[in-house]
Amino acid sequence: MARLCLPNETIEQILEYAWTSTTSATERKVFFATLATADAVLHTLLSRIATHCVIIDVSRFSTDDMDLYADRSYRAAEAVVGNKRSSLRIDQYYNLELPEDDLLAFRRDLYKSSHLRIEGFTGASDQARHHRDISSRETDDTHRRTWGYVLAKLTHIIPDAFSVTVAPAPGSSWPVVKQIVPALLFPTLRSFPSLRSVHFATFFEVLNYANHSAAPPYLPRVTSLRLAHVPICECPSTDWRPRRADGHLACCLAATLLESFPNLRHLHIESPVFLKTLRPPASVETLTLDAPPVMRIQGRQAFSSLIEYNVSAAVRRGFMSLSPSPSGSESESESVQPDVTDERRNGKRRKIVVRTGAEEPFGWVSAKAACDEAGIELVKVVEYVEPVVRTDPMLIAIKSADGVSVSVPKRPTVLEAAQMMAAEVQR
Ligand SMILES: [Zn+2]
């Protein structure tokens, strides 16, 4: 067989690339079936890769990927814990078959180091069914077309993961996650015992707790958070719903998102936001900011900029300071200075990493001066080889802190994108 020409590591890399490039559950199923009949070694390697890089596409409430994983892990478990399907247990609310404790424990162990990628979780189109008649579930599969069902099933089949990425589906143009997210997704993430890293590669609808007065669930085990889009507060002044002491609505995701991660050590922000509006937990040691070269005006040269982050204003108000200054006043940032050398000695100096192009981004000099003053290390990493122009929709609908859209023309706002998404799903 030709595979003997290449070392296993190389074949594994090729397979991993192929696996993570798949764009649908059908492709993944065919991939497995093809290798199963073609070559036992390749099939085993692919099984290992699929366990390490779990991809679950839930677009339009699909559970096809989950069924594939359930089948694979069930067969793998049979050899270890035996077939114990005799006493079937059912989740009464979702009418969902529950795995036996042994099987669940087996799966938990199997996936504890895995990277789980959930694609196509939009939260859209669930609201209309929110008050559905549960008693009718025997006669139709309405209950299967809710995000609650999808996530409940997911946690039974993939009950643990080291990292989770919530991403748009490959074919989706408008990746907006609607208000169901914290109510369902956060408790799901909380149920993974080994979870340390979370990446939201999606937009958020801003008032995410709209129908849920409960406080956002905490994810104290997560130490790394990456956000494609930082939610910006849009609390209406006339809203009657309960407010926090700081004036935000209790359902304001912008105000509460970072509070859900009290032990964060690394925060990565992919799209510009005024940093001074953020309240990251005091535990954050490293902040990564993406500042790719972008063509702001059609036909003009692309350039990168830190200005939209306004690093210096934030740092001068105590952002990323070693002793948190809750009020964020100018004078308090001075008192941070003496601690810096101690922290540096302990190797805990705070760091801001800027991922950008070869050219120095606009705003670098002032950011550097402010960081030097505050004892924060500012590092530039050339991540985008110029001339690279990032044109993906992620950058488009971002709003700066004062609500002014970044100047990329003729693209939908978050709200428009959400409406288009909802219309698409209802069609
Ligand atoms: Zn708010």
C-alpha cells in the first residue's frame, strides 16, 4: 500500500487537514465509510483525529454529526463497558434516549482532551416554539427542532471537551447568535468538566438574556476566551426590565459576558472595540488583539490600525493593571507602578500581543508609550503577510463604542444580519 511511503505523522497531518476541511455531516460520514473499506490503518488514524477534533454541525437543528459520533463511541465503548442497552432511560422533557452511566463516563474520558467545534448554532427560530405544547411531542418531532433538544443531545454524546469553538456553519453568510445563547449554551459549556478554552467565532445579539432574568452562568474553569465580536451595550433607556447597579439591564450581554469567566488568563479579541469599555477579570495576564491590514476605502491601500481599540486610553484608566482599579480613574493607574517590578520578577508581567501585518499599525506609538508607562509589555506579531486584505463579514458590522459603524460600506448591520438569518430559517 502506498501509505507505507510516508511516516504516520505526515499521513495524520494530511488526514487532519482533510477532516477539518470537511463542510458537512454527509462529507464526514462518507469520509469515514470510504476509509473503513479502503484501509484499516487510515481508518484508525481518522478515528483518532475525529476524536481529537470533534466537528458537530447543528445547522437547522441537524443531529447527523452527533449520530455519527454516537455510533462510533457506542461501538468503541462496547468493548470496554459492554452492551448495556437493556435498561433504556429517557429524558422526559426532550424525549431523548439517555446513555447509561458507564457509556457516559466512557465518552467523557474519550473526549476530555478534544477540541469541539459547534457549527451553525444560531439560536434563531427557536422562539416561536418556546411555548410549544409538550404533550404533542409523541405525534411530531417538533421537540427535535429546538436548540434545547440539540444541546441536550450533544452533551450526552460529547459530554466533555478541552476547548469549544462556536462557529457559523460553513455556508452561512450571516453568523449571528440570538438571544437563546446564554440561557442554553452557557449551561452546556458549564457541563464540560475539562473545558478550559472557549472561542466564540460568531456575532452575538446584544440583549442576550432578554427572556431570562437569571444571572449569567459562571465558567470558572475556563482560562482562555477568544471573541470574534465583543458585544456592545445597547441597553435602551426606556426598558422596564431589571437593571444592575451599574445601570446596564440585567440581560445586557455586553456588561455581563466577561463576568462569566472570572478566572480568565488569556483574552483574545478579533475585532476592534474600545478597550476602556471592557471590564476583564483581574486574572487576565495576556490580551491578544487582532489588527489585520484592512482595505477601509475601496481601491485604497490596506492598512492596519490599533486606533479603534484605543489602547492608551484604556491602559491609562487601569485596564490590564496588576491591581485592579474598579473605578478606573486616571489617578489610580499611577499607584499601580510600584507593583510592576515585583510582578515582573514573578514572571507575571501583563502582556498585550498585537497580531498584525508587517507594517507598524496606526496608533502603535501611543499604545506603546502608555503600556511602557503602566509596565505592560506590548508585543507585535506579524500574523498577516501583506498585502492581505481581510474582507470577511466579521469586520463589517462591528460597531465602535460610541455606536459609529466602522467604515465598510454596503454590508448588513448585526440587526439586519439577524433578520436575514431569521427569514432564511423560516423559509
Ligand atoms: Zn448594557
